[in-house]
Amino acid sequence: MSRFSKIYLAGPDVFLPDAAAFAAAKRTLCAEFGLCGITPFNPALDMSLPAHQLWRKIYADDVAMMRESDAVIANLTPFRGASADAGTLVELGWFLGQDKPVFAYSNCAVPFAERCRIQAGEPMPELTVEDFGLADNLMIEGSLTLPLVLPPDGVSRPFDSLEIFRLCLETVAGQLGV
């Protein structure tokens, strides 16, 4: 087993209606590539806790999982906007700050600048839109250990498709020598 065997699977997948099954499917795919997928989904979490306690518990649990992980694979598919999920980006930055490998994929084939222009609706036309032909903000893509894995045919996949995640796993396993 590679020294990078524990992979934290960051992303907004926890918000899917079938989050538990989706997390299990991702862990199964990781195992096929000799990796241990750690998903920030805790079905045993006491959802009856007051909100101010619950969110702190979720945060603490996620950080504990990140600490025990060797690397991260982040789902950077746009979520609730033109860019990746804000929480996922915090996790990505945490791994970068720990000098741990950062890998990522996106099911979206539409370039970041195009998504921004569509979403923004030009509320302030004098503002520029970052347009380097990247899939997301340059600071996000610049933080990755390997290039962002995207649909190779240029066609976006549904948010919950695991096809591009599988391609990312192939790339990561090859890079890590698993």
C-alpha cells in the first residue's frame, strides 16, 4: 500500500439526497485503485444537537479526518454558483497548507470565465472576469499537485456522475504508484 493510502474525499457530495450511498460508492471506487477513501459523511452524527453545537461538531470531525489523511481529492464541480463549493475550497487550502498532495476533478466542462459571465449578469460591467481558459479560479488550479481532471470529451457530466471521479482516481493512483 502506498504511503498516500488515505485519501480525504472533499466536496459538496454530502448535500446530495443519497449522500450515504454516494459516499459508499466513492469509497468502493477508491478501494478498486488501492486507496482508502475517507468521506466527510458521518451518519452517526446526532442531528438533534443545537445548530451552534452541530456545525462545530461537523467541523471538528472533518478536520480530524483531514489530519489522518495523506492527500485529498476534491470535487470542484461548480456548486451553488460559478465556482467550487466554498467549504471544499477551505479543505483544499488546508491540505495545501499541510504540504499534502491536492488532487481534484470537475464534472463541468464549461470554462470558469464563461460560467462567471452567465451567472453575473453584468451587475458591474467595469469589473473584469478572470479569463485564463481555466476550469476555475487560477488560485484553485494553481494549488493542485496535478492538473484538474475534466471530462476529456468536453461534455459536462451530471453533478452526481462518478465517471470523472474514476478518471481522477486512475491519475492519482498512477502518480502515487499504487
